[in-house]
Amino acid sequence: MADTSQSDQAAQPVLKATPARQGRYGRHVFWVLVVSTLLAAIGLFFAWTWKSPSLNAADSRVNATKAQAAQQFNTAGTMPPATVTPPAH
């Protein structure tokens, strides 16, 4: 069986490993990145506006619970400030 992978060796340019693995950066890559980032931001904005009423309702329930807990919390009085005695020499 003949090895056909060696037949076109002279016709192809020889590249080192690192340049062969790297892609080219062009304007199309830039525009793909810009458009995809804008679409992601627009999607995030619409998802936030769609869910904002339920987030607001949940936040108001938390604030009401905090207000009720604060009204129920009573202290017996204030404690006197702690005094620290310096060590004897």
C-alpha cells in the first residue's frame, strides 16, 4: 500500500506549529463579536424588564417583613459601655 500523504509534500508550504494553529483576526471577527455582544445585552435588558415586576413584589415583601420584625424587637434597656482596665505594671 502506498503512502499518499507524502506525495504533495513539495507543493504545500511548510509552516511551524504555532502559526498553523493561530487564526486570522479580521473585520468579520470584530463585527461578529460586536453584534453578539449587543444581542446579549439586548436579551439581558428584555429579560430584566420582563421579570422586574415580580422582583419588585418580592423586594416589597422582604421590606415588609423587616419592618414587622423591627417593631417586634424590644430591648430591656441599653447596656453601659464596657470599661477596659489597663494592666498593672
